[in-house]
Amino acid sequence: MNLYEQVTNQIIELMETATSSQELWSKIGSTDLFAPKNHVTGDFYNGINILILAAAMQKFGYQHNEWLTFNQAKANNLKVRKGEKSTVCVFYKPIEKDTVNPESGEVEKERFAIAKPFYLFNVAQLENVTISNPEASLENEFSKIEAGEIILNNLVEKKGAAIQIGSSDSAYYVPSVDKIVLPAKEQFTKAEYFYSVLFHEASHWTGNKSRLDRNLSGRFGSQSYAMEELIAELSSAFTCAKTGIVKHTIENHACYLKSWLQVLKNDTKAIFTAAAQAQKAHEFIMN
């Protein structure tokens, strides 16, 4: 089994454990599945590694989304418990080689990247390490809403997004007129859900030709439609994780899960593409 197959199978397992009544992109305790960070440096992992580590969190029931390599543990006088197995993650090694241009006959540099594995352990796999859960507070709840408002305002004022709020009971993005339509905030049972839905539709908005130029022409039920929905859901989950906002379950959750699973089973590299595109969309929204 190659690296692509191994990772894809992990993500398929994560999706297959979810049902129509469960939140796929959920939290375990106070830990957000989509905010993995390095225990030593504090840096956040991104792209496909977010999904790999989320799958491991779900599978093994880890309570804290903090990770480190064996060498990092050793360098910091931490000890991985005997018998613990690592989680395989992915980094891209840049490769450069000389190729001959068939038209000019000149030697040119070809640059590409190869997926390579690296291995992480969760802090739960260490001996004598205790991590406390952050306490929930009213101040934290307000800061989440404030973060959502800042992103909304930046989308409109700095990025020129056309966002229409309150004119419809449904949320959607219209590529032909480049407009996001959202229900009024009061229609959501929790204030956070409004921003979660905003992040999903804004993720579709980033795919416009004038921005990240993704294929937005797919019809419901097609593979391209399922792929774009997966990208938007992942991007939204990444953004929710960074702001601390609770992810809202999309409508027809079970139907989407089925279509995503089919995409992944048809192409072992699809989840790598989706995660990379979702990371770009997330960064476009946040920057």
C-alpha cells in the first residue's frame, strides 16, 4: 500500500464513522479536531495533515490535538510509552531535475514535489505529561463572535465580496453574479452557526475565476460538485478551528458524505487535492 492509499483509507474510515445525525467535523472534549499543533513549537499543521491527525484523534480517542516527533520528544526529555505506534503524516520534498526542451533543445529545470512520510506521536502517548483543558468563559464566547465579524467585514470591505444577508432562508453562492446569500443571523439557533455557514459559502466564493479559479460548474450529484462541496466544507472547518467557532452541520449531511466517499474511493489522490485547495481557500478568507 502506497502513501496515498494509506492516507486515503484513514480519511475514508473517519468519514464512515460519521452518520447523518453526527457532526463529521466535530470536537472531542474541548479540543478542535481541525486545529492540530506541534507540542514543542506551537506551530499548526495544515492541509492533508489536518485530516490525517483528525482521523487519528477520532480513532484513538485522544483528548488533546498536540503532536511531536520522536526526536522532539527525546530532545525535550519526554518519553514515548513503549509499544505506542506513530501516526504517518505527509510533507512535500521539492525536487529539481534537468530536462531537454523538445522544441529548443535547451536544458531546462523541471521543479516538482514528492510526497514523503514523517511520523508523529500524540501527547497522550507520552509518559507523565499532563495537559489542562482551557476553561470556557463568556469572554471567549464574545471573542469568537468578534472574530467572525472581523472576517465578515474584511470580506466585504477589503476583498469586495457581495454578501446579501436576510433575503433568503437558505445559504448559497451564485457564481454567475459572484454573490453570497445568507439567512439573517436571528434564524440560526446559535450565533456561531451564522459564521460557520458564512465560511462555507465564502469558501465557494474563493473559487471564482478572478480568485482561486476552481471548477464551480458541477451539477448536484456529479463528481466535480461533490469535490467542490468537500473543499468548501474542509475550508470552513479549518476556519472554524482557527476562530474557535462551532462548525454547523450542512444540510443533506448523509448525502454529501456518501458522495465524498465515492470521490475518495475512485481516486486515492483526491483527498490530497481537496485538502490543498481547502487550505488555499481558508488562507484567502483569513488573510
